[in-house]
Amino acid sequence: LINNDVELKKGSELTYYLNVSYDGSSGINSDYIYVEDKISEGLDFNGFVTTSDGSIGAFNEADNTSCLGNVVDDTPNSNGEWNSDNTEYTYHGLHYDAKSRVVSFKVDNLQEGCTLSVGIKTLPLSAIDNDSTTDRVDFYNFASAKEDSLTVNSNLTHAYIGADDKTLYNVTYQY
């Protein structure tokens, strides 16, 4: 797990997690929560963090035990595969659309106080290696979740590859 504003090493895999939590009232569980995340330009999708049985369930952050809530598995026979024209990748209800670069999934029955975590694996493109004028690439990302008519955006995260030191220029404005 990386912090915000960190440097990624060239050639490394970046795995980030979408943590969906539900702050309902005691004893109340969520309806369907639709989650979407557009993968940043400069990153290539490389799969999802998988489980041995394909399930993606929730856990209680207080004591790290399992609790109600799961990704709706609308692709039960999918163990991580691309469709025939390589435009969509699916894994047990997790979807990646290569044309729009969007990861999406649906969460059901998430118990208040619980978190459901989905890991997305990406590879940084080799923009720095191939373009001598580029010495740094920055990646910014946020996801959105919708339940009924309420839509909430996640926090904005940032990572980068390349030079940590910035070239400073003196600029003069004349009016």
C-alpha cells in the first residue's frame, strides 16, 4: 500500500485499492452501491487482486473479521479473462473496459462499519524511457460510488514516475 504523492520505480507494478465503506445507521445495510474508477492516463491495466475462491467480501475494520457485504458476482465463470475482442476484462463481478479505461463493480448489502476492498493492478507506461523530453509523469486518480441518488467521490490520489526535483524557471510578465 503506497501513500499519496510517492515516486514509483520504473518498471514496477502499481497496485492500488478502492475501499468502499458504509456509514449507515446501526443495523442497516447498504442497497446496491455502483463503483467506477477511471485508470489514470499513463497506466496500463494489469488485472485485479484475486482471492482463492473468487469472492470479494467485506471486513470489519475494528477487529478485521468478515462481515456482510460483497461484490455482486455477475460473471461467476470468469477467473480473470478478456472477452473475444479484448475490450473487457472480467473477474467475478469486477469489470475493466479497455475503451473507456474504467473499472466498475457493484456492491450489495454492505453492513455499516464494514469496508470492502478491491485491488487494481497497473503497470506504468514507458513514456519516460521512450521520450527523451519527458523526465516525469504524474498520475492523479479518484473513484466515484453511487447508491440510489447519492454520488460520492473518493479522495484524489497522486503518484509519479521520474525526476523528483523540479526544474525552476524565472518568468517575467510584461503588461
